[in-house]
Amino acid sequence: MLTAFARAFRTPDLRNKLLFTLAIMALFRLGSFIPTPGVDYTAVQKCITAANSSSSADLYQLVNLFSGGALLQLSIFALGIMPYITASIIIQLLTVVIPRFEALKQEGATGTSKLTQYTRYLTIGLAVLQSTTYVAIARNPGGLFQNCSNDLIPNDGIMTILLMVITMTAGTGLIMWLGEVVTEKGIGNGMSLLIFTSIAAQFPTSIWSIKQNGDRGWLVMLAVIGIGLIIMALVVFVEQSQRRIPVQYAKRMVGRRMYGGSSTYIPIKVNMAGVIPVIFASSLLYLPALIAQFRKDDKGAWVTWINNHLVRGDHPIYIVTYFLLIVFFTYFYVAITFVPDEVADNMKKYGGFIPGIRAGRPTAEYLDYVLTRVTLPGALYLGLVSLIPLIALVALDANQNFPFGGTSILIVVGVGLETVKQIESQLQQRHYEGFLR
């Protein structure tokens, strides 16, 4: 693998792509530390220090994770890549219910470019909405950090607020452009690499924070690193696992040439949904907590119940609800992204069939049967991996500092594997050995 890396840097064009990608990633991290105009940076840092010793940042943990810690620092990249992720998911879901979007999806490259343009517009709209809400929360002392009532925005005039909203929205647009530039001129997967950068950048700080907790900090830190490596190996194994359904294509004559007769397979991954169910479940669980945050002065029974059961992750009701939501959204997302009837129709159109299964409706039923069986271990796997930080909260009291679990480990491993495959394919085009040989 190290030899493959060395050969990649010896190839001029591939080396330029790698260096260009690293430069964009460094620029992205730099923007995470530049404060938004109108923000008291000193007060923000004091509140972050106070929040690290408590669970006050739990409500914004998901967005803060995707922004690389920039959200709670009120930087110009505070929203991170989250508006783009949300817009992409919304557009993908709308292709199922809106015939116009479904027609665009089937048009190929032209339709995909139009859907991408719609995603950009929606990203900017969501960025305006999220930045406005975020600034409104930050204006109230104790709104963003429950254990810190410092005045984060000393001058909260209308022009200052407008400038902050415009700056954060522009930061989201710049991040979206950086991701597309990496996709075109770098090694590909630009948006995914930016998310990878945001999450991986927090690993050293999280591990070092674990070391500083208690008298046996070094021992706990080494144990966490060892557990993390084991978890990462298991995640890699499951992410690479798939059920291959054999497909045979009948021979047919076109003019004087014989076509078809080839054999291939349909790969059904154990985790076909990726990290989307975890994002859905986390976002849905944040809604009641967010409502309770706005009604924090209300001493009603329902607000108290939400604060006691659905805000911190160490409560059994929160853990069970989170797990069940992940399982549900895994089946839901797989059902709308892999349609057995559509796959069966395409196979029948091109003369393909599964050995032992009749074409048409029986093929669709067989694919649905296999998909349902394979999705079950995938859903359980996603739920268990996502519960690792919550288990760490109970066992180590290290939910804020435990990096190897949940959304973070799934994204880091998934993007890492995809990036290695991208580099490997370019090496093989030049007759070099790849990483996985």
C-alpha cells in the first residue's frame, strides 16, 4: 500500500490532483476557524470550554460534526456541508413522488445536471433558513450553550444580523463550490472528502480529551484507540460485504454478429442505505429537543419529559427510540432507492434473467425477498454502530469525546474506501499495482 502511495506521487498528473485536493481540504479547515463578523470570539471560546465539560452541545452535535466544529465557533463555515446534504436527500426523495423529477433522473446526464442545479438552489435556500435560525439562537445568552450565558453577539442590530446571515450563507455556497472543484479537478468525491475532513479533524482533539479525564487517562486513551481500530476493521468488513445475485443474458443475433450470452451479477450490499438512516434518525430526534429548547422557560410536563428522556443519550427511552428509528429508516431508504420491479423490467428488456427464476414478476418478487433478508442485518449493524457513542457515554462518560462510532466512523470508513478505490483505478490505468493487491 505504501508503495502504491509512492507511485501515485511519482505520477505527475495524479500527484497534482492529490496536492490540489489536499490544498482545498486545508482551505476548508482554515475557514472553520475564521469568526463571522459581529461575533465575540473570546466569549465563544469561553463557552466552548464550559460546554466540553457538560452535555450542553448535544442538541447541535450532528451539525457541529459535519462542520468540523465550526458551528459552535460561529465561523464563516458554521453551517458546513449540512445544507447541501439535506438538499441532496430532499431532491432524492422528491424523485420518487414528483413525476417531473423522476423523468429528469431517467434522461441521463442532462437530467442529472438539472437535478444538480435544483440541489444548489435548495442548498442556498436552506442555508439562509438555517443561518437565520442559528443566529437567532446565538443572540440569546445561554441559547447556544446552556452552561454559558456570555453575550456572543455584542451588537445585535439588524445590519449585523443581516451581515452574519449573508456571510454564513456565502460560506455554504463556497463549500459547495469547493466540493465540486475537487470532484472535477481533484481525485473525485469532493463533497464526501470535505465531510471526511470535518470529521477526521476532530479525532486528535477527542482522543486527547479522553486522556485528560481521570488519573488513568493514558490507559483509557490506549483502550479507546484499540477499540476504535477493532470497530474500524469490522465496519470495513461489513461495508465490503454484499450478496451477489447471478444474472445471465441470452444470446441474440444483430445482423451477422452475436451479442449477449454473458454472465454478470447484481450486487446487493449489506448496508445499501449508507449513513442516511442515521442522519434521518438523529434529525428526527432533534426536533422535540429543539422545540423544548425554544420553550425552556416553560415548566410544563411535556417540556420536562423531553428534557429528561430525549435530550441526553444515556436514557433507555432515547437509546431504544434511536435504534428503532434507524432500523425503520434503513428499510424506508432502501425501498425507495432500489425498486425490484424496475430492475426486473430492465433485465427483461435486455434479455437478462436470474438462473432458475422466470423473468418479469417472479424476478421482482425474488429480488424483493433477497433485499428484505439482506437489509435486516444491515439495519441492525447501523443501529449497533450508532449506539457506540451512547454506550461510551454510559460506560466512560465520554460521549462528547468518543470518536469511533456512530455517524463519524461510518463516514470516515466509507469515504476512505471510496477514495482508495479512486486512486487505485487511476494507478491501474497506468499499469501500476493498486492498494489492495
